[in-house]
Amino acid sequence: MKDRLVLLWLMTVVCISPMAQTAKLEYCPFAEEGKVWEAQVGLIKENVYGNQIYGDTLINDENWMKVYNSIGFSNFNHSYYASIRDVDKKVYAIAKGSKKPRLLYDFSLKKGDMVRCGVEGNTFGCLLDKDERPDTLQGFPFVAYLRVENVDTIEARGQLHRRFTLTMLDAYRECIRSEDGALIGNIVWIEGVGSGAGPFSPWMPLPPQGGLLQSCMRDNTTLFAFPDFYETKEASGIRSTRQTPNTLVESYDLQGRQVQQPTRGIYIQDGRKVVVK
């Protein structure tokens, strides 16, 4: 009888363990009714550029969500911008005036995967899908290659988020530099949120130049904000990095501005959030 109980216990453990190991975070959709992104343009806080998903439409017998934009410092408000939809963990977008779906994000990528990205006339910094040819910039083909360096799960604002860290592989990254010539940082995607430059700029590194995502909200609740891109608290534990002001590392504040001599506070150094005492 005792042997049978031990065998039954072992069988139960064997059956439960694979289920526990295969439990994964459910995919967080990008195109959701009521989702709003707000980005600051430049250093003036009032210069806010917003994108909002409002309503849906049929395109080629497929259901797409409509995106409208607004600019806080002008009368150009609530104008139709694009349509987006999720397909198999990929996010596609069709810009206003275009009939061509573009791959905006691919959240099915794994560590080591590579993806191409191109440029499109309606301010999209889109990826290139399958065998799609690159766009041209002033008559010359424009294409860059991104490689996924890491995929992890972080906790921010009480919610788990899947984070993708990518690097740019070709010569174009030489243009993405700070004033003293150092590379700005890695490209970071958050599933369901986008990049640090906003929802329609998937290949901009952190901190981005020009536009800076302030928040991604749904139903007036903030899901994610710019400082959360550097969150180091993972689902498996907490990593803490502390450095002194004398450390010779480029520092940025939480608004993405470079700080020459950081004082006490929280800064971004080498793509990580650090505490300066």
C-alpha cells in the first residue's frame, strides 16, 4: 500500500511539473479600444503628441482599429492617423493615405532573431515583413537590421510586461549618437506598449532623440511610462545597481536628458536605472 502511495505521488509530481514550467505570460494585445499614448516632443512639457485608438473599420474584409492623433501645442487635433491590428503576436499598421500594411512590431521574436526595418513616408519607422523590399530615402535604399539580445519579463506598476531588448547591427547606428559621439542605448520594446519614442517608432534607441514616450494608458489608467523601460525588477527577483557620482559613465535623467554631473537621484546609465547617493 505504501509503495502504491509513493508511486501515485511521483506520478502527480511528474504531471504537475511540466504544467508549471510551461506556464507563460499571456500575449498583451497592442491594438485595444481606448488605449492612449502620450509623448513629449523636445524639452517643453506642453509639447505633447498623442495617439488614441478609437473605433474600428473594415479593410480588405479584415477588422482594423483606428488610431487618431493630437498635438497639444497646435490646433491639429484628433486627426485620423493609421489603422492597426494584431496577428499572431505581430502588429501591423496601415498609414493614412496608404493601402499597404506594414509590420510595426513582431512580439513573436526570440533571443538571437534578426529583423529588418525600413522607413515610410508617413513618419512610420516600420519593420520589413518576409521578403518585402526596403524603402528608399532620398532615392537610396534604406534598411537596417535589428537583433534581439534578450527577452525577459519585468514588473512595473503592479503588472507583468514582456520586454524585448534589441541592437542595431548596420552602419545607420552611427547616426544614433549623443553629442560626444557615444551610442545612446539599446532599442527596447514592451509588448502591448511599443518603444520609448512612442508606438510608431520601433527602431529608435533609448533614450530617443526628439520624441519621448510619457505614458501608455487604457481607460484612464497608466499601464506604462518612460522610466519603466529601465525597470530592473524581474519576475524572478530584483537586481539593484548603485553607482557613485564619480563613475565615468554617461548619465540621463528620467526625461531622457543627458546630465554631466549627476547629483543625488535616479538616473539611466548604460541602459539601466541606477541610484546615485
